[in-house]
Amino acid sequence: MAETIIPPLPNETKEQIKRIVYYHYGFEPRDEDIEIIDMGLRNNYLSFHDQQIIRELAAANASRELLAHKDRLGIEFDRIWLEKSIFRYLTFANMCFKAGIKIGTISLCRTAIESGLRERLAEKLAKKDIKNYSDLPEATWIKLEELGNISLGKLIEEVDKEGIIKQQVIENLFHELKFKDQRGRRILDKFIHGDIVWMVDYVRDKEGDTRVIGARDELQRKKIVSDMMTDKIAFKVLKATYKIAEIIYYNSGA
């Protein structure tokens, strides 16, 4: 039986991958990172192989700063990662990004931020009400119930007051996504709810009026335009969400 051997990536392909990654995601991967991912994806359908490497590189870059805490914290890093809700949703968001499911990435990041801030705030408030550490889980649950209907905007104000993460830090993380007089994080809700009119305006503001070759009609052109920047936005949102998770759990001494 003949054995199929897939040759190593040629240097020109690696250089092309670097250019694409830098253009879309703003960083230049190392040769060894490309080669490691290349070897791990050898069984994938070949026509999508290069694109999969690019998405794996971008996803790894988004989480790199947070994962750097693993060497410092050891098993405590794993405990926090496994127990806290923000990391469960972040894991799924990362998987969506690598699979090319851009809206799923944005939606899950929005959920990760809200659930993560709510849980971290509940933990902080619960510690004020207990005398014995063994009572913390139950007290945290009570606080979670009390915070159940609080909006994301209010949550951000409250975690700022409690010294968990500054509201300005969150706004700075989403600053690149700011549109007109709206806060940068507002883009999450607009993309989640599929507000095409808003998205077309957003792309026009960032990129100028965009021509689409081959669109059947003006409506189809606008739908294509609305999807154009979603991949770039998904990457920026994923990276910002990892940073929020890092600050509230791994930089806070929690």
C-alpha cells in the first residue's frame, strides 16, 4: 500500500503565513510556532491547511499573556482555570475562533466577560460577609443570586468600585473598536444581535465606502460588507477578553 507523504511547509509558504498573520492580527509568528502547528494539523484537509495554521497562531497569540502565568502558579493556575466560569466560555470562544466561527467567538466573549465579572464580584462581596473560609462557596452563591439581573454596564461600575478591575482598563482594551460616540464594548452587542445597518456604518467609518465585485444587488453587497471586518473584530475581542480574565484572576491574587 502506497504511503502518502506530505512535504514540509516551504519557506515561501511560511513567509506568506507570516505576512497574512501580521496584516490581519498585528503580530509576526516564529518559524517554530508555524512548524509545530503545521505538524499538529497534518491530517486536516489540505486545501484548508494554511488557513488553519493562521487561525491557530492567532488564537495562541490571544491567550499567550494569560498562559504565561502557568509557570508562576503551577497547579493553582489549573484550579482557577477549571473552576471559574469566565474560562469555560473563553475556551469555547477560542474553539469557535479556530474553527472560523466569528460571531460565535464574539458572542461567547460577551458571555465570558459578563459571567466572569459577576462571579468575581460575588466572590469579593461574599468574603466580606463570612468569618470562616468554608462558608465562602455558599455565600458566593447567595451573592450570585443577588447579582443575577444586573446589567454588564452596572457590573463594570461595581467591579471598579471593589478594586477588581478599573472601568477605564476595560474601555481601553476595546478602544480600537470604538465607533463614533459609543463605547468600544458596545460593538459586542451590535454584532451579537446582527445589526447589519450598524455594521455597514461601522465598516464605512473604519475602512471607507467598500466596493464589492460580483454582488447580486445592493442588499447582498451590504451583507457582505457587514461580514468583512468580523474576523478582525473577533480576534481583538478574544484578546481583550483573555486580558480581562488575566487581570481579575491571575493579577489580582485571587
